[in-house]
Amino acid sequence: MAALGADLRSAGYTNDGVTELLGEGAHDALVRGVWWPALAATRDVAGDHRRLATLIRLFLLGSDEPEAAVAEAFPTTGTDALVTQGVLARVDESLLRARLDIRPHADDTRDYHVIADQDAAMRPGPVAHDHVLGIGGASISLARAVIREPVRRALDIGTGCGIQALHLDAHCEQIVATDTNDRALALAAATARLNGMSWDLRAGSMFEPVAGERFDLIVSNPPFVVGAGGRDYIYRDSGVVGDGLCEQLVRELPAHLNPGGTAQILANWVIREGEDWPERVRSWLAGTGLDAWVVQREVADPISYVSLWLSDAGEDEATAARRGAEWLEWFEANGIVAIGMGSITARAPLDGEHREPDVVIEEITGAGEEVTGPEAQAFLARRRYLRETSDEQLLARRLSVAPVMLEELSLPGDEGWQQVSAAVRRPGGPGAVLGVDEVSRALLAGSRGQVPLGVLLELLADFHGVDADALAEAALPVVREAIGRGILYEAT
């Protein structure tokens, strides 16, 4: 693996290198699944970029390549070794093709390479039962949402190809990664070696491989697909009926988190006719003692949901139609009208903390409002601040307003435009919007960290001719919500 990694790096097979060779247009098209511009951009490439062009065609486009060109691309590893290791396969005496998906990946600190199985778009027929997914939208969403503060021990449940463990390596001293799929563990081990890392990889379901152990950070992109409990494909099907796997995962977190430890997972939950979806997820958290921030990012109707997962498997039309019909019948029989998709960020109480858990459950679907690690960390810190700060203390604090935008909606009327609503929004913050009226607008505008909140409220009360105590009583819930949304913060 060391030789393979050296060849990939020396050829410039990185995110930036691929984008530069293809050009922005062809690269963006490839991300959308349109391959032909990239194929055109890699043909007739000469000089130093010829090796990189061959790697792109092999691993990103699924092209059959002349052995001479492949040998040139892998001067250290050699083609015979790659065939023996199962990375490449011989098509005939002169052509080779990739058997694995090896692609560049990057974060803010360094470049990586990730090894997985080729998806259905790269090879004919359905994927295998033990298919190992590569880099996908869900795995990237979770990686971006994880709080990247240094910790001693981290656990990655359902590691797959190892994408979460790859990111954990930068800020975790010890990483334990588990999976029920032996092939996933083998490819995760290969990904680790390819990037010069070492993880404690263990076979088993859920928390079974780490019984009795605790961690500072737990992450999981589990096989959360909602269904009847079959296990056609290990990467998506847990073998647990409905959303039971996600419920089990949440309920078992407290036994494996150190005091103050954090868990961040992706989950799906069923929505039944007449049910309030937040209460379903709230029931999972009941009795755990965990603080939590649950964010529903998407809601899919059964047909859209089933279609999404059938398309990933690459099955023929007859098989997909039969499986889809059975899946929809199960949804209907169980009264499921939609499936919610989102993330759960949970934190265990510190030693000595005895209080009611702080649970926030909300729907945030706007583009650009995805949960990120810094936002998740700030959210938990703000909730702690609000718990520990009384109204009396808050009135004595000097508050500042974050960079926000005032948004107003108006309708035309007999006397011209008439405002019907107004809100302030913190750009980029998940759910960072607060409805405002004339007084709260003035309050936010006046929050510049110069005078205590109580003094500012007295000035506003005098200006509007209202009782200062009454205004404070009405304003404090709004102030607390603004702090919770990151719109107001204590000036230091």
C-alpha cells in the first residue's frame, strides 16, 4: 500500500489535481454524474499530466486502459502487483480495468485516498451483498458535522470504507472502528494503510465489539434505511424492522460515552399519518439523560425514498419493480406516509451534573444551513450558557449582535406596501433566524456590547412609554432564543 500511495501522490491524484486537469466545468459535470466531458478532457493528454489522466480514467470513469499506460502511471507498484492485490483486473492481453474505487478526498488539513467498491454506475449488474460504499453525500455530511476538538478515544460505528475514521485521525488519539461486513473492514484497513494511519478495526454489530468500553466521541453513519427488516445489502439494510436500529443506537449511547462525551450520528425515522415526528425521536432520547440537538434535513415520501435506494443497487428493472412494490406495500401496511432524514448530536452530562436533559428537535431544510462541526460545537456551548445564566444575571450582561441580515416581507395594499413580517437571519447558521417586531428590532440594533441588557431595556421602555419590568419580562424569552440561535452573544 505504501508503494500504491506513493504512485498516486507523485501523479498528482488529488482533489485539486483532478479539478485542474479536467477544468471546473468537466469536474462539476462529473460530480453530477455526467462523465463524457471528463473523458474528453483526459484524452490526448501529454507530458507530466499523462499519468494523472490515466488514473482518472481508471478509477473515476471506469475505462479500460492499455497496460503500457497503466504501467507508466504506477512506476513503483507495477501492474502485476496491482492485479494480484485485486486493485486491477486484466480485460485481455493488453487492457486493464479497475476492480476497486480509489479516489482522492481532502479536508482543510490534508489530502487522502479512499478505497471502496465500484458503484452501480461503474460496472454492469447489481452490486454485491457485501458491497462497500465509497464517498457519498451522507458520509460527507456527517464528516462536516463532527466537532473536531481533540479527544483521547473515538468510536466509528459502521465504518464502511473508513471515511469517518479517516477524518477522526487528525484529532483523536485512539480510533476504534467497527462493522458487520468483513469486506468493509478489509477495505477500511486498506484505506488506513494507504494514508499512513492505524485504526483498531473490530467486527460486530452496534456496540457489541466494544462492550464495557467508553469513548469521548462516537460517530456513526449506520445502515439506517427503513424497511421490513431484510438484509439484501449490508451497507444499507440493518436487518432490524423500521427505524429500530437508529432507536437502539441512540438508547445505547449513554453506556458508552464518557462524562461530557459527544455522539454524532445520521438517522432516518418513520413518520405515520397524524404523528408528530419530533415526539418519535424524543421518545428515543427519553431516559438517556443526554442533551441533544436533532435536526431533520429532509422528508421523503415512500415512492421517492424507495426509488433512491433501488437506484443505488443497480438491479434490473424487473427485480427493482418487484422489490419496490413489496417495499411500498410494507410502508402502507404500517401506516408510514413519509421518512425523515437528519442528524442527532448528543452530549453526556458531566460528572456531578443532575438536571433535566436539554433536548432541541427542529426541522432545518434550507440550503446553506447544514449542520457543521463549528456550528454544532457553538450550539452546545450556547445551550450550556443559557442553562447556567439566570434572567437576573442575563440582565446584567452586555450583549452584542452577530452579523445578521434583516429580512422583511410586505404585501401591496391601498396605502402602498404594508409589512406583514420581519426576521433577522445569521447567514450560514442552521436555523439561525428570529422573527422580530419593532421593539425587538430596536433591541438587536442597540446590542453593541456597550451597556448591560437591563439598561438597554430601560431605555427602550422609556422611549416607547411602557413599564420597564413588563418589557423585560416579555423580552427575555426573545433574548434567550436569539442567544440560542447565535444571533446575540455575551460581549467580552
